[in-house]
Amino acid sequence: MHETPPEEAAIALDDVPVDPVIAKPVEQVVTTTISIPAESVAVGPETPAMLTPDRIVSSRGREKPQPPEGRWQRLVYELTFHGYHPGDAKPVRSRKSLEQRIARRLDGPTRFVAVLSRKGGVGKTTVSMLLGMALASIREDRVVAIDANPDRGTLAERIAKTTEETVRDLVDHAAEIHAFSDFQRRVSRDETRLDVLASDTNPNLQHEFDADDYATVADLAKRFYSIVLTDCGTGMIHSVMKATLDRADQLVVVSGGSLDEARLTSETISWLENNGYEELARNAVVALNTATQGTDLLILDELEEHFASRVRDIVRVPYDPLLATGATIRFGALKPLTQESIRELAASVVDGLPAPEAG
């Protein structure tokens, strides 16, 4: 009997019957390496898309990320030696979003925005001025606000005037307006870059500002400005109002916060619908001035719900002591909440302006 030597016992395998039909020899895989000279490999031309900034621009030429805005965000950014960028604070992101909407490019013809109200004392002129300031301070193009109130408007008194000329002077010297500098000499420019054209101030004038005068002023303004704001009078059937509405691309209807002021605003919208301006009415924005008397006695949410069924948007304008005095306005000196609400109004107005035609 054959015995397994002790030195082989540790590695001995049990005898297992092997089927010679199933069992197959292990095939050896032979790997062959072929060297191909680099010059013999055909490489097609690169596409323009392959010229990426990451590939081409050196680190010295790349734009450095802007530090975040916000107290804690900036602190984290500095503590991590600019290694972690937490992004801007929420209020900053909100502000930048509004500014982006306001700055939307408007190619093509001049856009006309009319600001109106059937009742005096609700802040129409103030809203006109603030809206113009918000637009002019953010947009890269030109914005002008025209006081088209035939009954001695006060729009130009809300800024530091740099000229005593008015719409009457512009109309009388229309033939002399050949360049922007000719027009600009007859307007006052605010620190936000808003140009303001004052209304007639001479009580001895024999000729009232009318539709033809407005047409002359508007035709001149559209040669030099991308957005023309018109601060209207309160007379809905005045010839200037019709001329203004016929040109308007967007309406801002200013309402006070009292019950009778809100009703007048709703009636104004009805008047627009019944006199051929249905589309303007549907696309309008209601600026709800909550600084007027009686506002604290109304349920503003219910008031907004009513207007939401009639117009495209509603923006509340809060009380601000700097506006209550009726003195000149410095936009940067207003309360942050006031500035934000006016930017919301400006953004909504730009949202409603016709987009550039494709072509």
C-alpha cells in the first residue's frame, strides 16, 4: 500500500473523479503589444468649442470671484482664506434678482410708460419720480420722466433742478433739437441719471399744454431715450391723456389705501376697459400707496385680491418720512424697505414691456 510522505500530506488533495469529456485544458491568453509611432496617428482638426477658458486662459488672466455680500458670508469667506464662497445673503440675492430684471435689455423702439390716477393726493407724482430713479440708477440706457400735467405739475420739484426750462420751451424750440445735448439742456438730471422735463409753470401762458404739444415732446424724447415715463394729470378725458394712452406700452395706476381711493382706482381700470384700452388695463401695475390716510383701517390683502383680478401685478409702496415732506427726493436716503418696494415696481414694469422683436 502506497503511503503519502509526511511532507506531502499538508498539500494533498482528495481524489476526485474527473470526466474526461467535460474537463478541458486551460487555454493560455497571449497578449501582444504593438508600438505605433505618434507621427503615424491621424488627428482631425479641433473645433472652436475646444478653445475653452480653462484650457487657454492662464490663472493670471481669469476673473477673480467677487467676495460675497453679507456680514456672516463675508466673515466665512475671509476665515477660509477665500477657499469657501458661501454666496450672498438672502436679501442681497433678492436685490440682485430685481436689478437683473430691471436691467433687461430693450432693443428696438422707445418704450412709453404712463403713470396715472384719477385723484390727486395719492402720491402719483412721487411714484413717478421714484420709478424713474429706480430705472435710471440700474439700467445702462437713458430714462426720462415728462411732467404732462396740463394743470401745473410738480414733478421737477422733487429733485434739485438744474434748469428752469419746461415742456413749453421744448415745444417752442423743437426745430432746434438736433442732438441729445440740445434736449439735455432743457431737462434736470438727478444723481441717479434720471432726466426730468418740467411742466408749464408760467400762470400767464395763453396756450394750455395739449395733445399736439405732447406729441411733439414724445417724438423728440424717443430719439434719445429708451424709456419715457409720463406723469399724467388727473383728467381722464383731457386730450393729453388720450395722446399719452395711445403711445403707452405699460400703465402704472397709483391708488391710495383708503376705501374711496381704491374704488376710484378700480373705476379708472373700468374706464380704460370701456374706452379701448383693455389690453393696457390687463397688463397694468397698481402701485398701492399705503402712506395715505385710512390705509390702517383696510384689509390690504383683500384689496390686493380685488386688483389682482383686474391687472397684472400689485406693488405696495410703504410710508417713508422722507417722502411725506414733499421735498426733494434722494433715492439712496430712503428706507431700505422703500427702496426695495420701488425696485419691485420697476422690475414689474420692465417685465410688462414688449420684448425685442426677433429678427
